[in-house]
Amino acid sequence: MIIFRHYLKRIVTEPITMLIFVLFPAALVAVNTFINLGMVDETVDRLVNGRDMMAGSVAVLMLVMFQFMGGTLVIDHIFRDLKSDRRWRLGAAPVSTGKIVFSMALANIVFSIIAGLLVLAVGFIFFNAYYPNIPVLLTLLVILAVFSAFLGMLVSVFVPKKGTAEAIVMIFAWAMILPAGLFGPVNLGSALNRFFNYMTPYAMALRTTLYSGMPRDDMSIVMLNLGILAGLTALIAIFTLILLRRRGSF
């Protein structure tokens, strides 16, 4: 528990981390909400029970986007503490490397969840955002936080340089986000469009929110996408843990 608190404290006291994963997404929620308010026809009814569905959609989009980049936090800790000249200090600690890695991952998962909740809170408090199914959003948030943490760990196992590992995670995220139409429709052909709009983890996360009442409502599709995401996360986690067990460390 002490190690977990140590890593969580390191994360929340790092200004650049708070800027990238909390303040920047919150600012994007504000900017995109104002932009979209000016573009939407005033005759379109965006309000549900007095709350704005469009503002909610923007906040959820930012939540999903930045969750897929959360693996860079795990990578930073792994390379600074376990793959650098300082690793001998942890080797002399009266705890196993496994417990250190577990605490490190858990701290990053908890922070990612908190950061996601803060993004949703900004939309809810300041822009009257509508979230139709809070349990689905929370479940998705937890799955994405765990997915990103273990993805960062998996990349760190194979990649010897910190910058390269972080770049791989960022490229993976943006390679899913941009073709899915973040900045407008992208025509890559029917097969690729279907892949990027339905089959990537990012696409499945968005479809989970879309069919949870924003604006469509089909819990069978929600459960299907959540199940696939959870299964994929479990596979990555198990594969990573097996590799670490066989190698003994990073």
C-alpha cells in the first residue's frame, strides 16, 4: 500500500501529467462544446431532461481519447525505476519487483479513472452535459484504464527505449482515432472504414457510449462491445504477466 501511495503521489504531483491528462482534456471539452454549439441547428433538440446531449457526447469523446494514451504514464515509471541506472535501489528494497510493478500499474489505473471522472464532471457541471447511463460509462472507464496500463507494460517489455515505447502507444492511439473520423469523415474504402468504425478498441468504446443512450439505445450492442473490450484487456493482461513471470523483470 505504501508503494501504491508513492506512485499515485508521484503522478498527481507531476505538473505535466496533470496538464496532459486532466487540464488539457477539460479544456478540449470546453472548446469543442462551444464550437459545436455554434454549428448545430437551433431547431435541433439537444436537451434531454433539461441536460445537453451534445455536451455529454463531447465530454465522453475526450474521455475515451485520452484513456487510450494513459499507457504512457506506466511506461514513464517503468523506464525511470526499472529500466534505468536507478533500478538497483528498488532491487535492494524489501519487497519483490512483482509487488512494485503491481503497485505501479494500480496507481496508474486509479489515476486514469480519476482523470476520466474529472473530465466527465467538467462537462456535467459547466456545460450541463447529459450522460444517459452512468454505470455503462463507469464500467467502460475502468476497462479502458486497465487496458491502457497493461498495454504500456506490454510495450515496455519489448522496447528498450522510453521514447520509442511512448511513441508506439501514441501512434497506436491516433491510428485508431483519426481514421474513425475525429476531424471529419475519412474515406479509406469500405473494408478499412468498417474496421476503423467498428472493430478497433477505440471504435468499440465509442459504440458502447453511442448505444447507451447517446442517442441510440441498444443494451445488446453495449454489452457486446464491453464484453469484447474486457476480453481483449484480460488477454493483454494475462500475456503481459506471463512474459514478466518468465523474464523475471523488464
